[in-house]
Amino acid sequence: MNIRAAIHVVLIVILALGSARTFGAERPETPHLVFVTEFVRELAAVEDIRKDGEKELKQDPGSTFSSMIHTGTLYELEIGSEIKTLNGMHLNDPFDKLIPTITGFYEWKIVAWKQMVALGGDFMGGPKPGVDYGKLSAEMPQIRARLDYVDQSIFKATPLVCETLIDLRPDSKNHTSHLIITKAERAELIDTINISFGKEINEENPNYTVSSAKLLKEFLLKDFKSSDEPWE
């Protein structure tokens, strides 16, 4: 099963589980600002691990496989923690499937990084009889492509994350013109993004993780009014 088909299956299962939960007690909704702030923190955390991994490899170019194991293990631990945090959150309709979709993508990232760590271990252990190292080498770019695809999928889900901050009540012109956060909360979230990503946020062609953060910042800078600004 290819990664596209696998993700499709995951989403079908997520939707089915989401429908099943409607028969149980309704969970209290997580404040949308809390969810979005956590999403930004998660983006920054995985980006920090990526940058540290690159730095480690530049300092010791011969440590390719040990660096792969170290960085991959950090990814596994961080993403596993993120899944637990998000599983403790809940958004009401129409955003009720957003968190399960994101955690589904995270689960696929953990699978991919486990495979990458295992490959690093195979190569570090030295040549073993009967092992096709050419085949193992070919698996690495395949795993990287899967990781890129999942990161792209998270990026494509980011507009929905942005929408959770929009006040869906129409103004006098029947437009959704306000956010659900105050001017101060909005400024603080923008500062968090700027501090977390630094100059990367202004790069012309950032990776998908930084692009997700950049999209959030651009959304916050749009001409929506904050919740504590007058309504028309």
C-alpha cells in the first residue's frame, strides 16, 4: 500500500471513529487559541530537531547513521508527546475532525522515523551476510519522500487551523469580519511565531513546516478585526 492510499485509509478510520464518538458523552471543547498555540509549538519543536540534526551532521560529516538514529529518536519522542497532548483536546463541529486528522498524520511520521532509525542501525552494525545493502539504501529516499508528503499534508490542513480563530457570526454586511481572539492575544501569537522561527519565517521558499507557521502568521496579519474591536 502506498503512502497516499494508507493516509486515505487512516482518514476513513478517523472519520468512522469520530462518528462513533457522537453516541457517547460530549467532551468539553478546547479553547481554539489553546489549540492553535499548541499547533505552533509543535511546528517549532520539530523544526528545531531538524535544524539540530543538520548542525550535528555538519560538525561531524562521518556521523551520518548515528545522527540519523539520534535525530529520528528525538522526532519519535517529540511527535509521540504531541499526539498525547492533542488527544487530550477536542474541537466541536465543524472542526471536530481536524485534531484526529493531524494526529493521524503524526502517527505516519512516527512510523517513517522508526523505519529510518532501524535503517541507521542496520548500517551502523557493519556488513552482515545475506543483507542487501543496496536495497536498504534505496529505502532511505523513499522514507524521506513519505515524510515530505505527510509534512505537505499538514501544511494543506493549516488553513483549517487558521479558520478555528474566525468568529463565524456574520456582521451587519453578512461577512465574517472578526476573530475570536483579542488584539493582545493576536499580537502575542504573532510574536510566538516570530520568536519560534526567527528569520526562517521570512525565507522565500521555506520547508513545509516553516510554511505552515508562515501561513498562520500571514492569516493573523490579514484585515480581520479582533474580538475586542467594534462590530459593524
